[in-house]
Amino acid sequence: MKICKLLLFVVLLVPAATFSEGISIAQSVNKTQTAFEDSVLFEIALTWEGKPMAYRFPKPLTPYFEKFKMRGFTSSINSFINDGIEYTKKTYQFTLKPISSGQANITPVTVSYVSMPDSIEGELISESFYVTIANPIPKKEIDEMPYYWYALTFLVLIGAGVAYWFFKIYDKKTDENLNRSSEQNILEDLDRIYKESGNDIKSFQTGFYRLMGSYLLKKYKIEIRGLNNEELFEQLSISDLTSAQAEKIHNWLTQAERDKYSPISSKPGEVVRLVTEIKRFFENKISKS
């Protein structure tokens, strides 16, 4: 009986791969039952015979997870040799956190691809998964505090009030900086980078690329270092940015990466035009927040 259950568990975790024109898709979850406080790892793997550039994936994945919230996403690609033949494997991994108990569904995911160099388009579709999420563990009730804890709490509150008053009186400037939004900070830093660049496009784009990297990491937890154009667009697309905002930022960063190493000098007014466009973008974000 235990052997039968084990075989059923393996079948649930590793469903059969789907093949289409030399490329295959396989998917798995690391568990089909999870505690509410735990997480589930969902993986999609694409495998094909040939080099990494044999296929291109123009559209980001848009999976839907019932009763789950996506807390992490990674993608990787690597090649390996099997019986003298080169294969490539591209892997997408989603870390899912339960938001509701019961039976959750990971719906099929469509992966669009283009075979190169003939540019033939195609689609692969993953299979559906069901994961059972347990009820949350009840929180322990706090025991009634002894009377002297009330006196200690009162003293702590008085001390905190004095410290807060001291902070407000003697460090107003720091307090104002803490209340500023990320968009307000980036507008101020943008003016500084523009002045330091002296209208040189390569100098400005170098500073702007670093500035956007810090902004995206702080605001949306996106680390742009080491990402190629496709991976960067995927990360922006699954953030809280709108599709138009994600596309705009992706275009800016792609252009900045090219301009940093371009041997051509900037055209008159090019930096001013770009600064004006970026400012308008973040001023609109501030007005809508």
C-alpha cells in the first residue's frame, strides 16, 4: 500500500512532458500538500536539441495561481551534452505562498516561442496542478500580564514618547527625507546626474542605469544586474508596474546599456529630451499615487 501511494505521489509531481517540433515542456511542483505557513515551488522546464539561440521566447509568462501569491521568480538557461548531442534547457521557477486554505489550482501556462533562423512561431501549454493547502495554525493566546508589566509598559511608552519628541525637534530634515516617495527621490537624483553629465549622453546613461537599478531593487525587489533583455522584461512584467510602464522602463534600460559603450557622441539636446521624458514619467506616477 505504501509503494502504491509513493508511485501516485511521483506521478503527481512529475507529469509527462509535452513535445512540439523538437522542443518539449515539462512542469512540476515540489509538493501536492502544504502547510499554510509554508511555500510551494512550481517549475516549468523547456528542453530542445541545439544551442540556446535555436529558440526565442518573445512573450513573458502569465501564469494564474488560485489561492497562491507569487513571492519569487527566477529563470535560467544552460546547455549540456548527451550521447554526443548538445541540448539546451530553459527553466522558470515560481515560489508560491498560500493566501487561502483548501484545494488550490495552478492553471495551464502558455509558452510562446519562435524557432530560429526560420522564425516559425509556436506554443506549448503546461498541465494543470492541484495543491491542498492546510488551515493556518491558530495563534497562541497571550497570557495575562502581571501587574508590574503594566508599570513597565507605561515607562517604556513614556520613554518612546520622549525619544520621538526629541527626534522630531532635532532631526526634521531626516524625517522629511524618510517620508518622501521613491519617485520623489529619483527625480532629485536625476537632476544631480544630469548636471554632473555635462550633456554627455554616455555619462548620463551610466548614472541613470545605476539610479534605475537602485530604484527597481528598492521599490519592486528587482535586481537588474546579470539579467538579459528577455529576463529583465519578464521581471518587470510580473511586478506591480502596468504593461506600459514596464515596457517604457525596459526600453530606457536597454538604450542606456547601449549608450554606455557607444563610441558616438550625443546629439545636441538628446540628454535634455531624455531627462524631460523621464521626469514626466515619474511625475505622472506621483500624481496617480
